[in-house]
Amino acid sequence: MTEPYRPRLHFTPASGWMNDPNGLIRIDDLWHLFFQHDPDSTKHGPMHWGHAVSRDLTTWEERPVALRPDRLGTCFSGCAIRNPQGKVTLFYTAHSVTADGRDHQVQCAAHADAALERFVPHKANPILGNPGYEVFRDPKVFWHAPTERWVMMLTEGTKIGFYSSTDLETWTHRTSFGEDQGHCRDCIWECPDLLELPDGAGGSKWVLIVSVSDGGPGSGSGTQYFIGAFDGHRFFNDNPPETVLWLDNGRDFYAPQSFFDPDAAAPLAIAWASNWAYARQTPTEAFRGAMSLPRQLGLLRTEADWRLAQSVPAETIAAFDASRDRNTFRLGFNQSFRQQSDISIALFGEKEPHFRISWSGERQLTLSTRRAGFDGLPDFAHAYAVDFPWEPNRPLAVELFVDRGLVELFCAEGTISLTNLFFPENPAGPLSIEHRGWSADEATRPQPHMTQMGGQKNG
Ligand code: FRU
């Protein structure tokens, strides 16, 4: 294997650097994924937009670079929309550095041809000038039917700005959200997204997703969300301002974006599976950066109130289950609660577990993870634990997707997820599981290379 750390069922660029997913859009039955890309190096350099397409969200075909730096600067993150006439427009941030060394960021548009092969910057770029923010980027645009306006969200440093427009060209600032809200009130908020999700009782709630540059659950960057209401101009947080909700509790899930797909039954999002704390130093050669699996987003009412619930689409699950690669597989099982119990999952033929899910016997579930390989970086190589208040009356379903060192774990009906990169010595080494005090109800797919499963150990 020449590239032991290139996942098979997650998107990676053939070569060069990649960070955030950009311009996610579904056109007919083709999924378009644009991405922050430096085709000429494996470090974050002058940003271009790479482009890839897929019909099943696991097999991707890379297309030529879509956007390149121009007189306004390099091309930072943004989105894609399709207007009612079928015209696709990309919105992105042009980033430049002033003569005295300060960042300057403005919002631009580019128009796509019908085949989404050529992208021509709008003549009147920038479409939105900078009112004086050093950080002013990552536009995400959607149609808000009740106010009959397009809404654009973008980062204004430590908060999110909401703008609206009737023609996609003239944008008016409406409100900003974030002062004294959620996590990281004094670090940079990036890549906002806003989704209206059904509440199962005929109503809906709005979920505002914000990536934060520091203090994430596993340290470094992370993604938080807020649940509330949106009237086309302003977002209202349902929870007290100090509530912090993490979209993923791993180290490697950043800048998620949902696909522009007005016909979707449930929004589908993809994130960059890395962390700014060490993204530039991970041990890959031809390429650097992978995307997460696509995730369907919905709401679930838990005993602790509303939470975002994530699930991997059936087609992606089927691709994992059909995999014949010893290091690309899915594992799913249900466990019933008992007093004081834990499950340990060790991957890649290593003895020490990579994940431990512990039930305290009271209202607490703890998920801990450890480092694997790649000892050189202090920010990467560490173990940590996350605690959840959890309702113990139902079985705990755990689902694990392993793809050559990129591991995504889901449990508690998708309200808890954890995405972590590992760089093990032997990515194809066997998996082993130990139980203490749990009963395994069902293993949805025992793996042929698993050394132990369901063997209950009392200890
Ligand atoms: C998030 C981010 C964005 C920015 C892009 C630059 O990871 O910092 O805010 O637009 O990456 O590549």
C-alpha cells in the first residue's frame, strides 16, 4: 500500500492541500463538492476552489479547479445556490493582505455554466465590501420563503452577520448574533450554516451551526450549534446563552456545510475531517486533508431537550458494508444498560483501546478516546473524555465507521458523534472489543477480522 492513510470511502484530493468543503450543491442526481484547495502544495497556501462530483457520495471524481486567485485575492470559503431559473452561482470570500500586512476580506460571486464546468467571476465583484472587520468571510446563502428574500450569513469576527437581498447582488445587513453566546466568545467564529429542521409535531426549529477556531472538545478547532428560531432577519437562541452544544465531540470535524438541495427530505452535510491545531503536519505525502462522511441532520427530543441527531445515509452504509478492505468497515451494535459498565474498542491491532464508552450507573455516559501513532505533535497526541447526561431506559446503539485511520463513531441515536484521525502503524490491523457489565443485544455486522465481540467479561 503506497498511501496507507488515504481513506477509500471519504473524499480526498488526488494531490495538494484541502480544507473546508465549499459550494455543496445537488443538481439532479449529481452531488457537487467544491473545497478549499492549494493544488501546488500540501500546506495551506493561496486558496483555490477544487471541485469533485459524485452520484453516490462515496465515489468521487475530481474535476478541474473551479476558482483561482485573481486581482481581488485568493478564494476563501463559501457556498453555491441555484436560482429558480436554474442558474448556479458560487459565493466566496476574496482574501488579500494589505500593504501594512493586515487581512482584507470581501464577498464575491462567480457564475457557472449549465454543465458546472466553467465559473466566471461576477463583473461587479466584490458584491459585498468590507465594513471594517478584519475577519469577514465564509458566506452561506439560502432562500427564505416567508420573507421572499435571499439570506446570507457570514462571519464578522466573533459573531455571525445576517444579510438579505432580493436579487443576490445588493445585500443589506440585518442583525448579528453571537455576543455572549455559546462557546468561544473571544475567538474566531467561522463557516456558519443555518437549517430549518422539522420537530416531528408539525413545527420546526432552526439550527445555527458555527465553527470555532479554538477550545473545541478535543482541543483546537471544533463545531458548535445553537437551536432556536429565525424570522428572516434575526436568530433567537432557545437556550440560555451559556449553553454549549457540540456538533461532533471529536478532534477532527470542522467547517461542516449542508448541500443546497431544496428538495431534500433531510439536509445532508459534510465537514473537513481535521483540526487547525495540526492540520498542516499530518503524515501524508501527495495530499493532505480528507472530508467526513456525509451526514443527514435532524432533531431529536432527548431528556436534556432538543438535540441535533446525525445519521449516515443508507447508501454510504451499504458501501462500507460491501467493502472488502480490511481497514474500511462499519461496525454496529446495541447495548443494554447495566450498573457500572463499559465497552472498550481497540483498533489497528493495538492493545490499548481507542474508544471507551462508560456508563456510570447514574445519569452519565463518558466517551473517551486516546491518541494513536504520530507522537510528534503535542496537540494531536493526547487522550480526552467527554461526559453526556443520558437517558438510560433504552439500548445504546453504537456505530463505528473505520476508513484507514479516519474513524467516525455515532451513539445515542446520533446525538453524540466523534470523529478522530489516527495514524496507526498498521491501519489494516484487527479490531477488538471488550465489554464489562453490558449486554450486547445485536451485532449488526460482525467483522471477519475482529478478534473478540460480544464476549462479556465481568470485572
Ligand atoms: C475555516 C477557514 C475559513 C476560511 C478558510 C480559508 O477552516 O479558516 O474561515 O474561509 O478556512 O482556507
